[in-house]
Amino acid sequence: MPLKVLLLSPPIFDFYYSFHRAEPLGLLYIKDALAEYDWLCVSIFDARYKGTSKVIPTPEIFNYLHHLYVQDTSWFSLFHGFKRFGYSYDTIVNFIKDNAFDVVCISSLFSAYHHDVEVLAARIKKETGAIVIVGGWAVWADTKIVENGKADFYVRGDGELILPVLLQEIYCSNGNISHLPKLIDHDSSSVNEFFMHKFPHRDTWYAYYGKRMANIICSKGCVYHCDFCSIHSRYHYCQRTIDSVQQELEYLYSHGVKIVNFEDDNFLFNRRFAKQLLSLMKYYHTKGMQFLCMNGVTASNLYAVIDDALEAGFLEFNLSLVSSHEEVVVHHHRPALQEIIKDIAWKSVGKVRVIVYIIAGLPGASVKTCIDDILFLASLPVIIGFSPLYMLPGVRLFESMGVPEDRRFCRGSALYSFGEGFTREDITALWKLCRFINRIKIADEINDELRVHYEFYKKACNERVWYYRNKNGVWHEGFSFYASLPEKFTICDINGATRYIG
């Protein structure tokens, strides 16, 4: 009898989640790597596949956010309500029992969500008897979780390289695993030939605004060493062959995929590869395919090939500014990209939509520098992406700041901890300012609705109190903050037209 193995992408519990990037790309690679073994029967269960969500009680540890995340129908609104994104644990456990899986491999990709993975692992162990293996970025970044972990095994490294060996050991020992260590480690510096030359096949398909979509990845690792990021610490930079990418694009096209999203932000790093890739993209764009880079693309790499990129079928460019202040980015070992992003923004007007992200709350920055960042992006034909700083275990910067023992606080929506001089309320006020500016950027005209919102924004500036609008259209006083927000500023809309506010 073959060993029945389930690769499980678990539900997410948070205030917010984007289903557009839910395709479990890592599990797809693993499933293809295991397909050659006739003693294995492998299936994937993606708990988020259907895009369902359910409001659930907010965990008590997040009660401190209640005054910030209120139900709001205004242009300043953020999140409201804690949700489960994906199927319930009951549905997952019953699926495992009904199909009599011997082994369940759970993907844990984010430390802030690992608590929920442990709860699920405990239920699977108790109610199904299956052997449980947990892997993914959260395990790699934080091996402390192994000590009290509920799973049988924690794998640290590329699953497509580790799991064939581990599953063979389980199969040959008829499930007698007492002689195996709980933590299975693998040297991630070795070249992953499977990733370099192959691509995953799909059984199910995802959608983006009604069009069939797929995620792909062209590289691993990063050549930069930003101290708030962990990607460069896991892998030496490596890139797939252009032939394997071409084969994957043809495969996706033949299966009706209309939108391809690049998940790695360094897919244009190698200039020769970038030219070849953009040539392929132009070809498939003539056949109706379009492209995204929702995880971001390094601005300097994009700028080097911007003319070709503008003709390659991108729906939008997602770029990371981090800060417009050179001293801030240099402090964090990141290249200064302000002028490059400015040039990309103006070259892209009328061709490709541009979203540019800043990180609010970085050590070395201040409320004033963040406001400068926001006003700089307000003056460009771009949408402002706002990312509150969040902690990552295993990253020196955050370890020095004090990564919370309860890893659930390690998520952007938790608004947990920031550099000196930032308060949670100030971060939220800056976030709302970005929401307001973005709404003006896409507004057709300066109308009465905009004027109403500006009047309440002025009240917020003068009183240092934010206002929100309930579902009946009545405005209420919200939280207080300290930041000195600008009452007047210049906004460039996404079409390049200038609007003066104030």
C-alpha cells in the first residue's frame, strides 16, 4: 500500500488577508518532486482556495487595537473585525479522516501565524492519528518552536529536497518514527536543481478578478542586505534557467491562464535573464497574457529595463521605497531609490499603474520623515502602499529591538512595536492619511464628498483626534494621536494631473 500524504496550506487568522496570492506555490513544487515515487500517493488541500472568510471573535491579545480598528465607512477606513480566511479546522480534520491520510505536511510560512498551525497540528494528531510534519519559513526562522511543538517533525529547508528522504524513512519503518529527530535540518546553501530546471504542474486554478491566474518564481535569495529583511540570510541568490521559465509560461498559457504573478522581487536582477524574460512576456502578452509583481520588484532592476518592461504586459508595478530619506535607508543597508522610483512613476503614466510602498516605524526614522515620504509619493502619479513595521524572528535588527515571545504580535496588523519616537496611534494616523490621499488620487473630480472628508481631515489635524463615519453616515470622534499632520499638500493623481488640497 502506498503512503498517503497530504500537503496542507492552512487557513489564515488575521484582520486582513489577500486571496490573490494564495496559490500554495511551495507545496506545488513539493508535490511535483514527490510524483516520481510510486510508493507515495500525494494530495494538496488548500484551505484558502475558495476565498471564503468568516468573522470570528478577536483574540484577547489584540484587544488593545479595538479603538483603532473600528467599523468605518469613510475614506479613512482601515480594518474591522478579526477573520478566519479559509476552511475551518473541523472541515480540514474531517477531510483527513475521511481520506485516511498517513502523513500530513503543513506549510507554516509566517511566524505570526505559526500559533494557529500548532493548534491545527495538535487536532490532527489527536483526532486522526496521522504523522504531522511542519515546514516553511516560520520553522527556518525560529527553531525555538520545535521544543514545545505539537507536530512529529519540523523540517528546515527546501521541502522538495527533504521530504522524499523523510517520507521514505517513514514508509520503510511502517510509521515507526521514534528513532528520528524532531528537527530535520538541511543545508540550504546547496543548489536546488529541481527548482532551477523544473516547474510545478497544477490540478486547480486560481482567479484574479474573474481571470485565471498563476504565481511563478524565477529566483531565490537576494543580493541586497537590508537589515529588516530575512530573505538574503536564507539562500544564496540563485536563478532558474530561462528554458524552464519558458516551458512554464507555455504550460500556463495552454491551460488558459490570463495573469501571471511573479512572486520574487529579484526576477529582473540578472540583466541578460531580464532581457530574455521580457522578450518572452511580450510574446505571451500578444497572446492575451498579462503580468503582475504583487510581492514587489526591485526598482533599480526594473529601471534598467524599463522601456521593455512597459511593453511586456504588466498590469502594475509594485515597488518598495521604504523611505525617501537617504540617511534612513543607508542606516538599514538598503540602496536609495527615490530618484529611480520617481523616474519609473513618470515613465509609466498612462501605461502601467504603479504602487510604491513605505515602511512606517523603522528605527532611525521619525514621524516627520514618514510624513515626508507620504508627501513625496503624494506628488507622484502612484498609489501609496503603507506597511507598518513588523517583527521577524531571527533577524538581528528585530532581535535587538525585542521580538515578542508571543509570535502572534509579529504581524503588520498587530501594530506591536516600532522605532523610538513612534506611537501606535501615530502610525495609524499616518496610515489613514495614505488612505485619504489614495482616494483623492483615483477620484474623478473634486466633489462635495471629497470636501466633507477634507473638513474632517482638517479637524483631525487641528484637534489631534481622528474621526470615523458609521454605517448610518454619522461621524464620531475616534482615537487621539500626537503626529503633526499637514493640513495642506499637493497631490498628483494616477493620470499625472496635479490637485492642491487645502
